[in-house]
Amino acid sequence: MKTNQLILAAALVALAACSKENVVSNVNLESNEIGFTAVTRKATKANNAIITGTTYATDNTFNVWGWQSEAADYSEFAEGDASNFMSGITISWTGGRLNRSEAWRNADNYYYWPFTGKISFLAVHPSSVAPSTTGWDATNDKPKATFADYTISSANKTVDLMLANNDGSRRSDALPMVFNHALAQIQFRARTNEDYSNDVTFTLKSVKLNNIDLSGDLAYANSAFAWTDNNTQTEEWAYYTADQEVAYAATDAAAALYGDANVMIPQPAYVHVDAVGAPGDPGYVAEVEGTTITIGYTMEQTGSAPITGTVTVPAPWTKVKEGSTDYNPAEAISAWEPGKKYNYTLNFKLNEILFDPTVTNWVEVEMSTINIID
């Protein structure tokens, strides 16, 4: 699993010096604009798309909050104190007045570093997602935020909620801001590992997640995510419902994607299994509790009517025993975690129908002797 991180930096643009004269001396004061610029810029869908890699596109926007400490040690802030600088200000890739080139800044106003002290920043991507609360984390001397009852729906299933924080003082170089993903990501692929194209056509028709929780409460503090109220796993999510022919692919990575990736609330992926017998034994039965995946498909063979079927497997396992629906608990993961992408590959593997002909031996029956001539 890989955690993707998006890196932003605060670019500081020098403001032309202004002077104030009197009969004693000249006092020249210079301040620096607080702006933001991406380390690299690449066009992707703005705000409502899952972001891959470490590139933050120029058509995205985010909001920032700042806690300005004159003492530079944030000692003046108590637990929960609201921001006193750039409170929920939207940052976008835009040009500035006075022929300034495009940069990450607020479109309506310029903001400048104070001459003394420090500012601790909190940033939320995308700008369309508002935290329920923001405040000061006095234990760790960092900003914090909460998102109450954050819910996944068809409208936001690709919205990549991310947060970042960092602090800095008046400076001329960049202030790094590292965005981390707050949600988990789910992606399905489908393939066959043998070429059945001359004989069989597989069509993947649907993938559904069962027994999940589509909402939870998020607390962001000390640069970490804590999800709660996300373990009432009773809901269902139709990940994708469209026909896609399943083609041969030599490896899982080469398998065709089935629909778009979705974000998901981080949550337990597995509760327990009550089993009768042992896997592989005749009559083995496993009762799975927790998140499962139901796959709908059809299989059409030459000269035969299409066969429609479904199979349900537990979500936490990365491997189902070949040729069966028995599950190996050693392959289980305990949860879907923030910032991790879970790639599920559905491999359609057939057992060819073969025949083993034998012939029963003749049963010899001795009849009574027939005398033709006595």
C-alpha cells in the first residue's frame, strides 16, 4: 500500500519598498506577500477528482486558516482557540494586481507576513469541503479540525479530502505544506489469467460492497487522522453496475479497471468468521461477518445458454483459494486506513470440463447347454 502525499509550498513575493520621511531619518519598511505555489503543476480535474501522485493541479482550490503568534511560540493560544489570521480563506492559482504573475494566492486580497512572530497554517482540500470546527491544539502546538458525520455519497465518491499544516515566519524561501489523504480508496480490476476468448465470454456486471459504514467523524490533530463512529457496518454500496467484458491479462497490474476508483470511509474491514469444520474439509461452512464484496457476472460458452451468477467474498482478504470460495484468514487485513489505496483484482479462472471415459466390463452369464442333436 502506498500513501500519496501532495506537497505545496508558500512562495514569498517581495513588495516594492515604501518610504516614510521626516527631518531625522528615512525608515524603509518591506514586507513579503504570503502566496502559495505548487511544486509541480499538471492539469487534472479540479477539486472533485481523486488525486494520484504528488502533483497538485492549478485548477484545484483549497482553504487556509492561520494562527498568528506574536510571541512566536504560540503560548498565547489556549485549547480550541479560533484562528486569528486568514480564517477559511480560499486559495487558487490566480494572477495578482500590479502585473504580478499567477501564483497560489487569494483572488481578492493580498496577505503579508508580519515583521515578527510566526504563523501556523491549516489547509483543507478541496475548498468546497468545510470542516465542522477548527481550533488550536494546545497539547501539540498545532492547528486541528473536525468533520462531523462525513458521509460518502454518489455526489462525493471521488472527492479527495486532504489536510495539511505547517508554520513559518517572515522569509523569502518556500514554506512546505504536505497534504495527506484523509480517506481510503477502493479500486477494482478484472481479468482472466488464461485466454478463454475462443470458447468463453465473461461479462462482469456489478460489484457491490456489503456491510459497510458510509459515514464517520474525523478529527485531525497533530498531523494525524482519527476516525470514529465508523464501525456500524450495515449499509451497502453499489461500487459500479455496468457490463464489462473480462479480457485476458497476464498479471493483476495489467488487468482492466472496472469503473472509476471511489473513496471510502476508513473502517474495520473484517470482524470475524464462524466456521464449521476446516477449509477443504467436506461440508465446510464459513459464516462471514463484516464487509463483503458481491460480484455479479455472466459466462457464455459456445453452444450453451449464458450462465448468470453471483459470488460473495470477504473484503479484507487479498486472496481467495484458487478454484473455490474458501477463504484464508492469514490473508486478512484489519481495516481500510486513511491514505491507502486498496486494489482488488477479480480473476475469473475456470476448471475445464474434461471427460474420463471407461467401459464397464461384460458380465459373463453361462447359459444351460442347448443340445441340437440328441
